[in-house]
Amino acid sequence: MKLPTPLIPARLLKRYKRFLADMKLENGDVITAHCANPGSMMGLKDEGSLCWLSKSDNPKRKLAYSWELMEVDGALVGINTAHPNRIVEEAILAGAIPELTEYEHVQREVRYGQNSRIDLLLRSDGKRDCYVEVKNVHLLREAGLAEFPDSVTKRGAKHLAELSDMVEQGHRAVMLYLIQRTDAQQFDFARDIDPAYGEAFDKAIERGVEAYGYACKITTEEITLTDPIPFRSQG
């Protein structure tokens, strides 16, 4: 997925009210950027961190700048949670995810379950429909180990239950964890942060939901899904 170019370097001053971040540009100007990330962003809020912003030319936008990337101990991290669905969709269409090949049609945000929308619905004649839920991962507390979630997510647990229902109705259901940082070699669940999500994941696996983790290649020009990342444990 190509990022808006050129990205603008800045230094983080503070992130607040979840969706706002004050940044200092190279010319010394202080601006407020949109932070498209509802999580806690644990470990990604240190003052002075190098960040990269995109700038919109749309005069109707309240905030022209959007926070896209940041550098942490030499690693690049993608913090914009609006991007993972597109990154995964591009990878599926390119045949880069072996578990999800041979589907002819990809639909976004299709209603399913009680009152939800699936991130990606894959369809093809002669194959079971495949419901794909994408989760952005950028928490890293132990060297090399990416974790999810970084805050309590009742919505995430709900999605796991709804995916399980799709399996029982005869479809495929997939949880795809997209690790948007370049310093992770393994993936696991932050069960100390949200035990209920970990339990919901275990139940979903027992009910037939599939789960995969994938790494990303991240530059200031693009973010691309690359190699599978192993789960350290599944309960």
C-alpha cells in the first residue's frame, strides 16, 4: 500500500484525547495531527519520538495532518489503523497470503452477525465464503514479541464470537493479525491486559476459526504485507 508522499517528519510532543497528537515540525511549527488509532498506543507515546505525517489538501478537513509512522529504537511502526484492511486486501489480490488464495471476489465492510461488519468477505464459485477480520498489532513490550491487544477490547471479543458463528453456519472464518512494526519475530496475546479477549480467542479456535499473523515491510513510501509470523502460544 502506497503512503501519501512525501511524508513529513516531525517530533511527537503529546498524544491526547485518543485521536489527537501535537507534533513539532522541522521548521519549529507546532501542529495538531489526527491520530487514527483508538488503542492505548502503549510504548508509542514518548515525547521527542520521530514521526512521519501525511498532509491532506482537502480544505474541509479540520486537521490537515495525519500521523502515519513513528520510529522506536530504530524500528518503524505503522500507527494508522485505517490502513490494515487495505494492506491485507492488496496482499490477498496479489496472492501473497497462501491461506487465502483462489478467491475471485473481495468485498469490504459487509454486514454480518448481530450488528457488525466484516472487514473482508472473500467469495468464489465452488468455495465456501471466507470471513476475514483484520487486527492491527503494534504493541511490543518484550524484544521481538508483538502482542495484541494494547487495551481492553470488548468489540474484539464480540468479533471472535461472531466469526465462530459463521464457521458453524458452514463458512470459513479467519482472524488475521497484521504486525505493523519491523522489529517483531513472534506474536502472542497480551492476556494480562485483556484476559477476556484471550479466552474468547481460545474458544474461537476450538470452534474452528483460523488465525494467522503476518509481518509488514514498512518504509516512508509504502507498507507491504510480507512473511508469516509464528504465534508463541495459543493458550
